[in-house]
Amino acid sequence: MTNPEIAHSVRTGGFATNVHDLGQGAPVLLIHGSGPGVSAWANWRLVLPVLAASRRTIAPDMAGFGFTERVPGAAYDMDGWVRQALDLLDALDIERTDLIGNSFGGALALALAIRAPQRVRRLVLMGSVGVPFAITPGLDAVWGYTPSFENMRRIMDVFAFDRTLVSDELAQLRYEASIRPGFQESFGAMFPAPRQRWVDALASPEADIRALPHRTLLIHGREDRVIPLATSLTLSEWIADSQLHVFGRCGHWTQIEHAARFARLVGDFLAEAD
């Protein structure tokens, strides 16, 4: 049985990035979050085929996550992740792309738009990190994950507002993903305690965010227990050309808990610029 999480291998600097590259048309780059055992496929599987129906949809595993090549002794930081994203765009011959960032991926998307504004057309930030906030117990638990089925089940309960979304089968699958060779080693090295410093390290300077010229869509779940709604309220205040959509009865998994609405909202927003 082939693993749907493994797609194309693209050279990015000194390593190979695992990337899903679907559809045709205006490009959109999707950057996943930082949960244990995460991959681009696990994060975006419900929206990839919908977005790919009308545009070229690119979803990489960022360095240290998923099935992107792990380089021994690699440092995982914002500079490296932004470089990887730009190397990927170069390798795929994409001059300018729309950009969707989820949670941790939102911080990366913000940093990329700040550092290379000419490479980004429109910006979508979902449950985004990237501004200062006091770390939540939920995020502390996610980043502090140690592998066991019980721990994975507990974390997934924090992610979703609707507990029926989190079956034992799903928790078992994600637990097994988190213990694949190399996965927990890189994940454990990324966000060691005390973890407030990693929230701070992922934040972009207020002045840089305020200077962003990009039209931006902010999306957040009202009941998000991982990244507080306050972060998107801050971003909506700081980004001049932004709009904010809040989903009620929704936790940190907007793209899963409200998949069809999420894809439609994002699709309409990006289509305005086509």
C-alpha cells in the first residue's frame, strides 16, 4: 500500500523536500502546522483536491517534519524554513504565489511575506502564530508531546472543538506517524522547554507586519485552545488590508472541522486576484 503522505521529491538547498504539487493555474503554497507526526498531507488532505480543481496547489513538508529529508545536526529555525520555501519556489520556477499558513505555518508565511514581499500575491493566515502571546496550556502540551497513544489522544482532543472528529483510529494513525524513524527526534529538538521562547522566536516585529502591503485573509476558530483568537485580532489590527473570519464551534482545525467552508472561503478570496 502506498503512503499518500509521500509525493514528489524536490531539491531545496542541501536536502530533498517532500512536496504535493497538484492542479494547474495560479499557484498557492500551503504551509502546515507543527503538531507531532504532522505532514503536509495530514494537515491539508481535505482541502488539497478542492483548491487543486482551480489552481496549482503546492504543499511541502517543512524541514524537520513529515517526509522531507532530515539532515543530521540541522538547526530548525525561521531563517532555514523561509530559505526552504524560497528554494522550493525557485526549483518549481514560481516567481509569485499565494500563500496559506496554518498555525506555526502562519508565522512562516508572515516571515516569508516580510522578507520577500515580491514573491507573495495574497496571504491567508489560519490560527496563526507570528505575534507575541502568552503560550497556552494547549500549545505547551502539543510542543511537549512525548510518544504514546494516550498522549496523542489527549492532544487531538485539544485540537478539535467537536470531539467526535477525534476517533481512536485517527489518534492511533497520528501516534504511529509520530514514532516513524527520525520524527520524534527532530520534533523533540525543535521546541524544548521552556517553550514561551519559541512563541517569541516565531513572532515577526510589529513594524514589519504593519508594513505588509498584501491583501490578507485571517481565519480562526473561536474555541481554539492551542492558539488564542487574540492573535488573529492583533493581526487584523496590524495588517491594513486584512479581513478576519471567525468560525464558531471550531477549535484549532478550521481546515478539517469546517473543510468545505474553509476551501470555499479561501478559494473565493484567491479568485478575486486571478
